[in-house]
Amino acid sequence: MDSSKQALVDVFAKRARRYDITSNFMYATGMRISRDRRMAVDLLQLRPGDTVVDAGCGTGLNFPLIQEKIGPTGKIVGIDMSPEMLEQARQRVEREGWTNVTLVEGDLETFEFPECDGIVAFLSITLLPEYDKTIARGFAALRPGRRWVMHDYKVPGWYPEKYYKTLEPLIKPFGGSMEMAARRPWESIQRHGVDGKVINWYLGFAVFAYGAAR
């Protein structure tokens, strides 16, 4: 594992046990993270019995929302590179008694996506240097017409570059850095998928994007 990824693993190792609580810090900035999670899952257009990959699942905060859509006959595959975050996800799965969740410790950049009906990447895909290749492989695994949905933060075009550093304290606790500002995974979603859309959010400081497999 290269040093940048190890740094991410180290960040989430420290935050895993309190992640569900500290993620609510974003409410102080005006962001409504729970609402955004629901919107991301709604955009997947899931049906009962679907198989969904939660790409960078963390502690499993998306799982209840996905379960509402796919029911007990569906399946969730959650992948994350942080064993500590996955441990929290395992505890969530056990508490809820879900038997249709598979957790995978691994790197999304080398993960072999299973055939599936939806992929969601919530605050995860921009962390990857090779996000474009990862998105392309995900689309190859999606059944025709099914969606990849991403939600992540970004720097809007109108925001002066000289003030970029003022944003770093907001994203650093969650593994982000201003070096990631040049990454544009929403463009990869549009390029590799069809019938998609990019939705700028929070005055352009965040984005939803989705596209369907060809």
C-alpha cells in the first residue's frame, strides 16, 4: 500500500469508533449529510432483490437506506480499505440482524466488482488517485441500464484559489486534502455511463452524479 493510502487508513483507524457521531460535524457548515445519503440511494432507483455495491462503505451508514429499497431478497456488498471502519459496519449488521450483507476489506482501485444492479460511492471516490479506472470497472460490472451514483465534495469554479487552504480544516478530519481538488470523478461518471446527470450541491461545494451502464 502506498503512503497516501496508508495515510487514509491511519486517519480512519483513529476515527472509526466515533465516525457516526463526528460526521454530524458537517451540519455546522449547513450540510445535511443524512438527507444527502438518502438522496444518493434514491438516485440508484433500486428494486427489491437488487444487488448493490457500497463503494467505500465505511461504518455502513448507507446500509439501512439500501435495505429499505432491496428488501431481504437483495444483497449489499460493502467494501472499504479500513479494517476499523469495517468492524463498525460488522457491528451494525449484527445489531440489525441482516443476513444479506457481505463486507470486503480491500482497495477499490483493485476490487473486482461483482455483477450488480447499483453502485454508490458516498464521500469516497474522490479519495482515489485512479478513480477513473475504478469507475470504468464498476460500469463494466453493472447490469445494463443500472446506475452508478456518487456524492462528494469539490471546489466550485467561482471559489478563489488563494482561499483553498481555508477549506482544508473541514475535509482533513475525513481523509481529504486540497491535493484532491483537481480530481473530477463526476466527469468520469458521465464519460463511462449514459443517461446521466451532474447536480451541483451546496453552492457547488458538493456534487451528485449518476450514469447508467450501457
